[in-house]
Amino acid sequence: MKVSLIKLFFFLLFFVLLGLFREYIFLNINNVIYFKYYKNTTVPIPFGFGWLTKLSFEQLYFLKYPLTIIFVIIFFISNFFFLKQMQVYPLYIKILILSYILIIITSAILMLYAYYFHQRLDDNEYSISRGLMGVAQSPLISFVLFVLYLWDKNKFQQHEKRNTNF
């Protein structure tokens, strides 16, 4: 496998732009929430987000949950596509899938625990769950797997050279 630096560059650029887009969406939803909660009209609400001011504070707050799920799905598909394009061993694709399953299940269990036992979503469990969702909304897992693949492939090639050079 020849890893094209141009392909890597465009994937990196794609992930940076996707992350910035996600951050832009959530930052501006948070600005509207701040505007609603504190009745502060000095908070900048950019063009295209004004319609959110018609929603209630609760609607805005809970809008972030389905958006998180959507971005987790988008990042999972992007990570999966990245590893497929880099032609990694199938084991690494399975690890990616299992990682996402584990992250989502752990995050859901922590959120349910916080909600049912504390009747609110701002405890330590919520913070851990948010952190896990942050990992799921990033290319971190696929980049680590890609580096491990390159390292593993290099080790295999060195082993083959030692065994064929008598």
C-alpha cells in the first residue's frame, strides 16, 4: 500500500472542516441558549440562526442531543471511509466499529444513570458521557488505528526482510 500524502492531506482537511462546522453549529446554539436564558441581547447570533430564537430554552437545550447523534453518525461514517480508503487490515475496521459501539453504550448508560439516580444531567457521569461523545465526534480513533496499522505493517515488512535475507 502506498499512502498518498495528498490523500492524507485532504482527509485531514476534511476532518478539520467537519470539526469546525460542528463547533460552529453548537457554539451558535449555545449563544442562542445564553440569549434566551439570560435575556442578554448583546450575544451575537449569526445569520441563519435567528430562527432558533423562536424556540424555547428547553427545546434548544434538547435540540443538541439529536444533533450530537447526527454528528456521531457523520464522524463514524467519515472515520470508516478514511480507514477503507487507506486500505487498512480488516481488523482495524472491526476495532473502529467496536470502539464506537462501546463508546455509545457506555455514554448511554452513564446518561441514564445520571438521569434516573440524580434526576439531572450535570453530574460527573454527564461529564464523562460528554467526553466520550467528544471522542466519537472526532477522527481520533481512526487516526490512532491508522498509525497502529502503519506501525504494524512496518514491523511485518521488517520481519519479512530478516527472514528472506540469509
